[in-house]
Amino acid sequence: MRGLLGLVFVMFTAVAGAGQTTHEYKLDNGLKLIVKEDHRAPVMVSQVWYKVGSSYEHNGITGISHVLEHMMFKGTGKYPAGTFSRIVAENGGEDNAFTGQDYTAYFQTMEASRLPVSFELEADRMRNLTLPREEFLKEVQVVMEERRMRTEDNPQALAYERFKAAAYITNPYRNPIIGWMSDLEQLKIDDLERWYAQWYAPNNATLVVVGDVDPEHVLALAKKHFGPLKPSTIEAAKDRPELEQRGIKRLEVRAPAELPYLMMGYKVPVVLTADSDTDWEPYALEVLAGVLDGGTSARLESEVVRGDAVATSAGAGYDAYDRLQSLFMLSGTPAKDHTVKDLETEFRKQLRRLREERVPNDELARVKAQIRAAKIYEEDSIFYQAMQIGSMETIGLSWKETERFYERLEAITPEQVQAVARKYFSDTGLTVAELVPQPIDPANPPASAGADAQLH
Amino acid sequence: MKQMLRVGTIVVGLVFSGVAAALPEIQSWTTGKGARVLYVHASELPMVDVRLVFDAGSARDREQSGIARLTNAMLDQGAAGLDAGEIAGGMEQRGAVLSGGSERDTAWLALRSLTDPELFEPALELFGKVISQPDFPPEDFAREQRRMLAGLQYQKQQPRSIASRAFFQQLYDQHPYASDPTGTEETVAALTVDELEAFYRRYYVASNAVVVIVGDVPEAQARQIATGLADNLETGEPAAALPAVDTLEAQQKVHLEHPSAQSHVMMGQPGVQRKDPDYFPLYVGNHILGGSGLVSRISEEIREERGLAYSAYSYFVPMERKGPYTLGFQTRNDQRDEALSVLRETVTTFIAEGPTAQELDAAQKNIVAGFPIRVASNSKIAEYLAVIGFYDLPLDYLETFPDRVQAVTNNQIKDAYRRRVHPQTMVTVIVGGEAEAQPAL
């Protein structure tokens, strides 16, 4: 098995007319490479996905994955601070990075012939980051400003952060991706060096290229640039399953704001945590989310916002592809003449109906028609296609799951939707949070503050 | 069917692999009632985007601030006797996506659908009804009006929104661009169904519309689609020309208190219009100054060198009349003055000295080499067609774009910046922290 394992899988995607092929390879050093051809335009996106994110972090160093993502632009011996983005820019590229609960990813979108530029730079910083202390001291300040902008000064984001911290006890999803401010303040360059050494290696990464490329050529390039990198011993993150919830949790978040906001989250399984005999449940939950919130004809918009007009906005959300046990979320802002309590009652009414009545065929048909269409629409973006592949691979599923996902959704029955509603929408696994607006201008309190505040 | 499409894709793939053939071929014509159509045949995916763009943005609001936005939001709330749920259901049960929106210059409605005739034809028919036969049902109007008012409340808890509103007000004063497209609590609460209907009748007319079609439909079908949509509208009149934007005379500073950890700072002046002789030198110049992310000077000075902000930027928004030139950042309140003087210093130096030859070269390489990315999807092509059609840019705008960027010289940038960008008369808006004792200069 010297060199490359070579072509292990080629498959025509099921999309009618797309004519794209996806190829999967693995280098000797453990780096996985997935190439998807899309020849519509002479461009490509190259993404490197690392299996590390905020859910790998422990208390005291929260936010470290994201700070390290920032520091990945601060230079190697070969390409010192400031040169990475300049080289990409001079080649007409767009480059950036993102950190999630379960991944850290880096990308360049470029004219297709520039792929070697991307590989040269990404391979170099996979193993050779210098992490200069003076750059770190400035960059961690930048991240604190990012936190102030995204969370501290955004009341709904602030409330959501507290909500998650309350919903989970032992599951690391309780920590914000950007980290707690006190952890950012105490972060040290040594912490980052350890984190980088622990997770950044070819055998903990997936390289995804989508675009106007020849897979064999991409493979040769990957071999040239990434092939020489040494693998590491990657110790799996410790398993931190969430304690079984034993009853409803409620909290208030008081912050300067104008509008109240309600969040309700139920503990639910995801594809990776579902039992094998009930592995259809995450797909049923996805369909259920579509019944509630799949467009303006779905139940929340047509009944909660338009019909009963209890909310000015209402949404439901669920992601079957989190790495750990997750939440089925309902959230919304009550209409002016309604309270957060009214909205909670209304949401509960919706869930009760899902428990008691099977979803009519026409509604299910609508959700499935939308799923079929969305699958084609997604093909319009090479970036999105690469995102799907990278995120699946990074949580430990195959990119082939992106195909399977649609097949599994198609197969969901009204009985299965009802079954997950009955099983999971009970108060035992519920967390409810309310943003209680406090005066923005202390001299001139908004009418809603105080009057609407519900104590639970 | 699958086989045929696959072969079709291979042929197109070969065409695209030639370097010069990367650009979409734009076809344009005018419908019988005077709507301009721009069309690109993109056959690779079995989908189509249809968009109607009207000169019906908030620049047409006058005293009824918010009317353009609310009129646009009401179109799919009832049409040809169908209610909001029937319209939404009619689209969504076919996987079609109906969307709309409005900003200062334009208001639009868009349909994205699969091209399977069983799905597309009924979705298109419904789309036509929404555009040409809206009912403005009173109950739905009352609800959408309440939602818009709630949206205004929401803005008050977002320092960025507060800053943007104040910034436009200071920049444009009496000009129609001054008001926010979302209106004010007072003006939105005062709007009536009759007023919305009158606004609709005046501006949602064929001679005030551009039709954009991108997707897997042949030209003959595209012509039918455009005619079917536009010619159900009244011919009407194009909207009147907007007044020119006045030049700012004196420096203005507005500081609004907000209980936020950061100050949001926006500095600027009226910038360029779409057909502006200085557009390319200013665009390339700004790319170097603050428009190219982390490698631009402003980001380099404020973020990379000093760690003062997550985002520090500058950008032109070319509009029908001079759109804003905005420079800004957000930072911890106690660092605001430091960051602001760095921003001012950076701009002043750039105007005095212009970019270096190396910077200009790097910027041109970035824009020219990155050009194919800008037109790499149906969505992006549709957006460009809307811009080209609405602002009446030449059909070869995309084709000539890289050459025009490449032709910009250092002296042109310096000259354009000296004539057009004036830090000494810029508006500065700060939201956050406590205001100083003497807030206005």
C-alpha cells in the first residue's frame, strides 16, 4: 500500500442532468480527498476540514478552536504573517475560514487553474504554523471584538447562548463556539500550540475540491503538496453524553431590547446517535421541521403568524447532522398584543396536533416536493456542494450520506412523523428560555418591558 | 431524458473549458408593452430563475416612508382571489420558491423553479397573478403593517441598524435616499391600503420593469415567459428621474447613546452612481483602501496591526444617483477614538499618496483573475442581469469589465480620489457608549 490507495469509489450523482461525478481517495498519511466535478464554469472551491471544533473543547479553553482558526492566517516559516491572504488575493481567490461545533474549515474559491496555489498554502499551514506570540496577543483582541459584535450586543444571540448553556449539562454543545469571554481573556499561546499539535494533521482532515477540475490531476496535486506531511496520533475526543433530562427547565434572559423572544428546545437524537432500530427518527424529525416551517404555506407561518396572528415571526429548526445529541428548536417573537406565554401555548398546540393527528398526505407531498427541488437548487453553488461533503465527512459519515439523506426523507411516512412527535415532544426533555426586554434608554423604558415579563 | 441532459452537459462543459468562452451570452429584447428583458440560457441544471425588477424602491416613497417595502410585501398576500396560503401552497407544493424585496432603487419579485413543465407552468402562472393581480386584502394588510412595525422595534435593539439609519439621514438630508426602506413607526402606522394600491398602480407597470430569465429554458420559451408576465401589466410610465445628490458642505458628527459594549462607527459621503465616469478608478482604489477584506489598508491598520476590530472596511454602493461611500468598524467603546483616528489617517494618506504600484498590481490581479467567480452560478448571473438591465449598462458590461479594471492607472486613482473623496466634509455616525459633552461639531 505504498503511495496512494487510488480510486476507491466513483459514482454518478443521482441528479438528473447534472452529469457530475464524485471521487474519493485516501493518501498514505491518512488525508482523505473528495473531488466533485462541476464543469459549469471555469472555477473551483478547495476546502480543508479538520475534525475539531467547539464540541471538542473543555471548560477553561472554550473558543480555542475558533481562535486557532484566526491564527492559521498568522504565518508559517515559509509564508510569514500576512502573506497567505495576499497570495490568494493576487491569484483572484476568495479565502476565509469557519469554525463550528464539530469542525474547523478553510477554503479558497478560485479560477480552476489556480488550485496548486491553494494546495501549496493549505498543506504548508497544516503542519508548519509558527503561532507568533505578538500576533496572538492582537488576534485574541480581534476575537473578543467579534464576540462583542455577534453576541454581547445582540440580545437574541445573547439569549440563545444562555439557552444552550441551560439546555445541556454535560454535552459540550453547551459552550458557545466563540467561547466565553473569561476563557478568551485567559487563553495563552501555549494552549494554542497544544491544540494545533493535537488536531492539525493530515489524518484528521478531509480535503474537498468541487469545480471545473480533473480528479486525477487533483489527486496528483494533492499527493505532491499534502503527501509528504507526517500523520499524528490522534486521540479521539472523550465521550461526553448528555445526562438524561429529568424535567422541564426554564430561564429568563434580561437584556436591553425592544422585543421579547421565545425559544423552546427538545432533546432529540441525530443520525449519529440514533439507535439502529430507530435510525429513521432523525429523518422523520427533518420532515416534521418541514411540516412546521418549510415555507410560507407551512404550519407556523400559515397558522401562528397569519391565522392566529400570535407571532410576528416563528420558526422551527433541527439539524440531523450534528455530531452529538441535539435539540429540536422552536423560536419566535410574539405579536404586539400577545405575550411570550401566548406564543408558548400556541407552539404547544402545534406540537400536540402533531402528536395526535397524522400529517395529511398533501402536506407531506409538499415537504417532499420542496426537498426534491432544494436538492437541485443546491447544485447551483459549488461552495454549498463542498460544504455538504465536508461536513458529512467531518462528523464521521460518508459524503454519500448527502445522497442517502434525500432517499431517507422521501421514505418517511405520516406514522413516523407522528411517532417522533409523540416520543420526543414531552416536557421531560424541554428547555424554555425567554428574552425579557430591559430598557435600552433607561430614561424611556419600552412599553413591553416589565408588563410582559413572565416569571417561571 | 436523463441521458439527453447528461450529453447536453458534456457539450457545455467543453465549451466552458475554453478560457474565453467562460462568459454567459446575454440576450436582450423589449416586450410589446415596453419591459426590457435580459436572458441567459443556462442548460446545465433543470431549473430556472425568473425575476422582475421595478423602479419602485424607497426612493419613490416621498412622505410615505416605508410604502415601497410594504407594497412589495403585500403582493403575495392575496392575488386574483387567491389568499396568502393558497399562493404560498401553490408554489411550495411544486418546490418553487417565491421571493421579493425592495431597497432604495429597486423592488423585485423572483421565482425559482424546476423546469419540469408540470411544476414550472402552474408556478409561473401563479407568479404572473401575484405580479399583475394583487388584491391587497385589508386583514393581511393590517397584519403585515404590524409585522413591519415590529421590525422597526427590532432595529432599535441592533446598534448596526441604528447607525445605518442615522448615516443615510445625515448623508442625504432632503434627498429620497435619506429615508430607510423600512420607514418609521409614524409613517408606517399611517399607511393605508388605498395608498398601497395607488403606489402599485403607478410603479408596477411594464415600462418601469426589467425581466431577467436565467436557466434551462430555450429562447422561444423565454420570450413567452417574459411576454406573459410583463404584458399582463399596464404599460404605464417609467418612474421620473431622481434628483441629483447634493455635496456635503461641512463635517457632521452624530453620536447616539446605546447600552452596547461596542461603538459602531460609520463614516462617509455620497459616492458614485452606476454610470459614473470615475467608477473604475474609484472601485479599484477602494479595493486597495478598504474593499478587499483582510489585505486592504483599513483592515491592515485597524485589525491586523492593532487588533482593534473584527471588521474594518470601506465600500462604494453604486446606485441610480450617488450611492453612499461608507467606511467603518466596530470596537470596544474605550478604543473608539483611537480606531477612528487610525481610520481618518489611513484615508487621508491614501488620498494624498495614492496606492503603490505594487498595491495596484495586486488589486488588478485579484479582480481580473477572480472575475470568473463572479459569474459562476445561475444566481450570480441573474443578479448581474438585474443590475445591467435596471441601470441600463451595456450588454458587454461583464465582457469588458476585466479590461476596464486592468486599464486603471495609479494616477487615475489618485486623481479620482482627490476630486471625489473628502474626509474633511464626511459624516461620522457613532452608536454606542456615552456621547461626549459636545456631540456635534
